[in-house]
Amino acid sequence: MQRPFFSIVVVSLNPGERLKKTLDSILKQTFTDYEVIIKDGGSSDGSLSGLQEAGYFEDKNQIKIQQKKDRSIYDGMNQAVSYANGKFVQFLNCGDYFYSPTVLEEVARFIEEKRRANLTLDGIGEQKEEVKNTILSSDEMPVKIFYGNQYNQVQDTIISSAPHINDFTCYRNVPCHQVCFYDYRLFEKRAYDLQYQVRADYEHFLYSIYEEQAEGISMPIIIASYEGGGFSETKENRKKSAMEHRQITKKYLGTTKSLKYRGIMWLTLAPLRTRIAENPALSGIYNGFKNRIYQLLGR
């Protein structure tokens, strides 16, 4: 069976209308070579039955529903990935949605252009023009994570991801999973490590970069509109997040680099910059300035 280009994973638990909003943004996409995997942890709010009655799930080949109890959001995401068949996997949380109807079309085009460029660099494209015009399987290129930018609904601003993935980026600010398209092979060996309750997606990103030697490729595309106020942003989970961040960075970057980058963050007033970035009145100015710097660095 031929793999769909994308597997879009949506994890839900009593999401109300937020699931419909997310699903609508997927179904409106102009690029349709995808599957949707809705992993529901046992909703009792009628959200799934309401969509079922509205005819959302008539095409069972494109939208798959898995209902099973899970221990956490990451356990639910792991369960969902086990059913994924796409060449690239993307996670879109309930309440988040694709920024425009052409997101998947733009991402697919970007990926194919990168693949054909790799063929030309290898000399294949010059010898066999017909090869350049075929859609290749993801097994025919090195493992990559393609990522873009996000629109933050709370801050009402575009937040650009770092243009390059290096040690400092991995310490400071990796792209959120809503804007990442992961080569499916990155989840075949190991999914999210459930010992991390808040930062499992961060840990898996660093695992992919450092252990699987995946290459992070920035795309000039706004991928998702992020709802904000999510699981990792509660007061309690922010404390866990800081603790897990220290554990993960020590694991992949080592003690010396971690302390070095931590010092740089304090010297550059990172806590103050974070408060400014999260202030709705100031976030637009701050992120506009940061986005401009990223554009210059990306050239």
C-alpha cells in the first residue's frame, strides 16, 4: 500500500468544539494526500459522536479514529503514531489549526524541491530528467525534520522558528511540534519518552538531531495557528518544564555546554525577554524584531 504523504495526528480528550475547528482546517487543505489520525483518550462530552452524526468520518480511509485510554498526552501521541502510515508525521493539537488552506500544499512542494535538489547534487538529475519529476519515497533521502513558523493566537503575532538548528538553538528554542513535519523513520525506532511529562516532544527533537543525525530544515511557511495556554504552560508544569529542560540538555549537550548556554541566557536577560514576548501589548513589537533578525541570519 502506498504511503500517504502526511499523517496528521490529533490527540483529544473532551475537546468540545475545538476538535471540529482543528479538523475543519485539515479538511479545507488544497493538498489532499494525507491521513488524519484522531486519538481520543475516552471523551465523554459528545464531541466525537457529534462529528460522526455530521458526516465527518464517512471517508474512513482518510480519517481514522482510535479510542483508547492513555496515561498522558504523550502516551496518546505515541499510540496515534503507531497507526500512522504517512511519509511525514505532524501533530496538530485540538484548538490549533492550519494557518491557511494551502499549508500542506506549500510544505509538500518545499519538500519535493529539496529532494530534487539533492538528486541534482548527486548527478542523478542531470542524467535522468524523468527521475526529477517523480515523487520520491522518504527512504530515498537522509532523515530530516522540516519545520516552519507559527501564529500565536493569544499574543496575536507571528513567531518565527530559528533558521538553523545548532547546539544553542537546541538549548534555547527548538520549533514547537505543531510546526514540524517529521520523517516517519524518526518514530519507528523510538517514540516519545514518557518519563518526561512536559518536555517529551523537546527530548524527542534532540534525540532525532543528536542520535539519529536528522537534519532540521527551515521553511518560510506559517504552519499552524497555536491556541496557547496549553498543557506545558500551567504554573505547575512550567516548574516541571524547567527541571526536565535541565535534564534533557545535560543528556544531549553535556554539562559544560549546558552551563555555558544557561549563562548566556541570563546575561542576555532571557527571563525579561520571555515576559515581554508573552505580553499581548508588547509581543508584536518584540517578535517582529526577532523575526527580522532570523530573516537576516537565514540568508
